[in-house]
Amino acid sequence: MRIVIGSDHAGFELKQKLTSLLQELRHEVVDVGTWTSAPVDYPDFAEAVGVALREARGERGILICGSGVGASVAANKLPGVRAGLCHDTYSAHQGVEHDDMNVLVLGARVIGIEMAKELARAYIAAAFSGEERHARRLAKVNALETKYHK
């Protein structure tokens, strides 16, 4: 799988560690920055991950900031992005299975590296179920996006 990964300065170290894990798991990683721990603004990297997904440079994304909240809010402003902030493995896989989540958002100052690795594994291993109730709900989410992104 091709995975787009991005972070602000607070998530830089975690991004580097998750990139290594993803490569060990034989995934192709598209790193959209940041590339240092110098202060930057999380919306820039939320946009970079979302645009890369919209341009089909990856199938899924991982986005990291300090808490994960700001990056999640910013990423969900882009049409077609379904970003979910996860701190537990159930949410990481269920977000994909039920909601077709395509960006996993992590808070580097909230979770440790081992939990982040577990979340990434659960997220990458999951697939959208396509069950009627989930497809119906996803269609409603997409309709909201269309209705208000004019």
C-alpha cells in the first residue's frame, strides 16, 4: 500500500519512527513533510496529506501533530478526506471498516511510540466493509460535503 505521511514539528519524531515501521512492513511511504523539528504550522501538512490523497499519490494517509486535534480539523476541510483522530486500536480499524476513514490522525504528545505503531498496524490492515448501513451513512457524509463545499 502507498501511504502518505505528514506532520508538523511536534509530530516530526513520531513521523520518522512510523515511516521506518511502514517501510519494514513493505509499504511505500510518501513523506510530505515536515523534515525537521523547526516550528511549522499543522494546517500546511494537513493540506499536503489531503492533496496527495486527492491526487492519488497514496491510498491512505497518516497525519501527526501535537494533540492530533488541529490536524484532524484541518484535514477534514478538504473534500474527499475522512480523517479520524485515534488513540485506541478499535477506533483505528473501525474508522476504516465503518466510515471509510482514509487519514489516521495521531497526537504525538498524547500517545507513545508503541501505541502509535499498534494504531498504524490496525489502520493499515483494515478495509471498508461496504455493508449497506455503512455505505448509506458514508453517502450521507459525502452529501454533506457536497452541500456545504460550494
